[in-house]
Amino acid sequence: MQAALKQAWVENIRPVLVLNKLDRLILEMKLSPLDAYVHLIQILEQVTYAIITLLITLLILSAPKPVARYMNSPFCSENPL
């Protein structure tokens, strides 16, 4: 799932989540309507987590690097004391 989301981001394509075969939750898996609802919510939470994780990773990777003149600052975390 994460690879597909990353590829969509790289190609500037909006991903679409399709939930199909929902009838199987009740008919084959014998879930109650409430249990089916909880199952679907868990899937949505997993997808949301994957998207947020990907976006945070991409934002961190694209963040500007510290400028060399600030590297000697006592406030720079990369400056050993």
C-alpha cells in the first residue's frame, strides 16, 4: 500500500480508496453490522496512518538543509560542544 501511495505522490496522481465486496463482511464473515462498521473504520485508520507517515517522510526529506554559516552557531544541534 505504501509503495502505491508513494508512486501516486511522485506522479502527482490522487489516490482513490475503493471498498468493494462489503456484503462479504456480513454474509461470509458473519459479522454483525456493528462489527462490520468497526472493521471498516480500522481499515480507514490504517490507510490514513500510511498516508500521514508518507507525507511526513516526504516533508522531512524535502526540508531545506542548514546553511553552512549557521553550522558554527551554538544553537545548531549538529555543532558538538
